[in-house]
Amino acid sequence: MRILAIESSCDETAAAVVEDGRRILSSVVASQLDTHRKYGGVVPELASREHLRAIVPVVRQALAEADTEYSDLAAVAVTEGPGLTGSLLVGITFAKSLCLVHGLPLIAVNHIEGHIHAVVMEAGAAGAVFEFPVLALVVSGGHTHLFQVTEGYRYRLLGRTRDDAAGEAFDKVAKLLGFGYPGGPVIDSLAPHGNPSAVKFTLARMKGNVRDFSFSGLKTAVLRWTEARDLTEEVERRKALGRKTGRPTVAQWLEVTPKATLDLLASFQRTVIEELLHRAEAAADEMGARALIVSGGVACNRGLRAAAAGRGLGIPVHFPTPALSTDNAAMIAAAAFLKLDRGEFAGFGLKAQANLTLA
Ligand code: KG4
Ligand code: ZN
């Protein structure tokens, strides 16, 4: 049984063919990073236009690489939200047209559920058997959520960010310091060159739900740190490097980044990781989690992976491989199989839902 899935919620146009919920026959991702990088973040209008340009070749490529015809498909799945309305609309409209023309059922998938199923699919294919309840930490540029996942993949929201998402915090700090967009990968690769204990940041104190996250205080603390020093020259040098090379190497960044700034990056990253794992650990204990799933772009972070492994949580911790951590369509197909089993199909009235929640 094969599903073709389409994902266009943010700045990647993606299509994938997955067989039996486990086997990825193809997964094509056309990244728009080069378009958005010069603006320091995703520009929604440009994103929609790029999706329009990319959607046909990306879907064709996904089918060709999977050696799959429309007649081989059981359904077409598409991300219905959350995300940018204009971007979502491109994927949804295209998926609907395919279903109409080829007489296929349409399945609508929540992007956040997709991130969780990236791990379920990959770990499952490697032989992992999930025992419930599972704790899922979804950390990306748009989301920072903790879910309790019970038998049959039912979700309960345990906590969420009250302000910035974790990836957004990485992106904003990187931008402030002249490292360009997206910030996560750069900070990830520079953090090992700094001392994570050099700058003391405090964790957010949560009133109300103590499982919620907050990153705005940390972001402000980084801003204060930069204001207390004159960083204009080094920031300008990094911006110039970014403009010149597009995507500088670690060695090139190191040439224009003094030790004090590397220490700041390492300390910032460590604080974000602590904020995430501290709350995840408490939630896991409280609910008696049998496994932890971490997914979303920030799950690529090597410091986070090492810290989660080193923490001795006493339960299996599953991270997706980097290609399945960031936005992709294979994860949307994986989540769609669940709906195919349940016979949950979408109608042609399906709309983009920018603020769709999972629970
Ligand atoms: O899941 P994703 O591709 O898109 C969203 O749904 O948001 O996540 C992108 C986010 C960006 O904020 C990016 O900076 C962050 O994930 N990211 C990372 C790393 N790689 C990507 N953050 C920290 N460390 C990384 N290695
Ligand atoms: Zn995502």
C-alpha cells in the first residue's frame, strides 16, 4: 500500500512516497533557504511563490524515484496545518487536483503529528516497538510542544512555549549576532568551540503550567549581553562573510568569531537544551512515560542529542535522522497511514488551517 504525501507548510516544498507506513520509497525536499536567507527569515509571499514553482517537479520526482504511478497509490496525503496559509494552500490545492483527476482518496495530516510519526516510522522500521504512554517533544522553528501519546496515537498537550519556539530562539540569537538564517545549524556547529558554563543564564520560571516553555527571557538576556559589549565590528564582519560566501564553513565562522562570542553561543545552546530536557524529564516522570520521542528541526541539534542520551532518563529516547527531523513529506505519509487504517478521509472542502492544533 503506497501513499503519496505533500508537505508545503513553511519553506520546504516536499513530496514522498511511503509504502506500508514504514518503507520510504522516495522523499524529495526542495528547500527555499537560499531565497529567504537574504531576508533573515521566511517571507510568506515568497514562500507561496516558490511552492508554486516547485510543486509539480517535486511531486514528479518523488513518483519517479519511487517508480510509482498514480494507479499504484492508495491515497494522496497533504499537510492541512499548522503553517503559513498561502504555503499550505499550494500543497492542498495540488493534492485535491491529483485526487480529483486520478480518483484517489485525500488524507489531511497535521504537521505536528507528522513530526511525531517521522520517529515512529523510522524507529519502527529499525525494529523498535513502542510501549505507551510515550512522551513526545516536538521542537522546531514554529513549535515547542510536549505531548502525552497513548495507545492508538491519541494526544494530550502537556506543555507548550508561551512565546518563541526553540528553533526561533536559535534563529533570533544567530541573526542578532550576524550569523544569518537559519541559526540552529550554525550555533550547533560552533557551540563545541565555546565554554557552555561561561555565561550564566537562568531557566524560565513558569507560573501556572510548569510544563510550559519560555525562551523570550533567554533571548533578552543574550541581547543584554551583546549591548554590554561593542560587537558592531565583529557582527559586521560576519554579515559580510555571509553575503560573500552564502553558507560559510565552520572554519570561516571561527575566523570572525572571538572566544567570548563562542562562549556565549555554547552557554545559550546549553540553556535551551536544559530548558527542553528539564521539563521533558519532569513530564516523563510524572506520566510514567515508557519512551521519549524528540522531533522537529531542533532535534538535529547534536548537543541536544548528546544531552538526552547522557541524562540517563531510564527510558528509550528516539530521535529521527536529520533528514527526517526537519520538514519533509515522508513523515506526512507516515501519519497518513494511521488515518487510512481508520478510514479518515478529507473532503474536497479541505481548507488550510494556519493555527491547527494537535491537542
Ligand atoms: O522542523 P523545521 O524544519 O521547520 C519547522 O516546522 O519549523 O525546523 C526548522 C528549525 C529552524 O528554526 C532551525 O534553526 C532549527 O529548526 N534547526 C536547528 C538545527 N537544525 C535546524 N536548531 C538547532 N540545532 C540544529 N542543528
Ligand atoms: Zn516542521
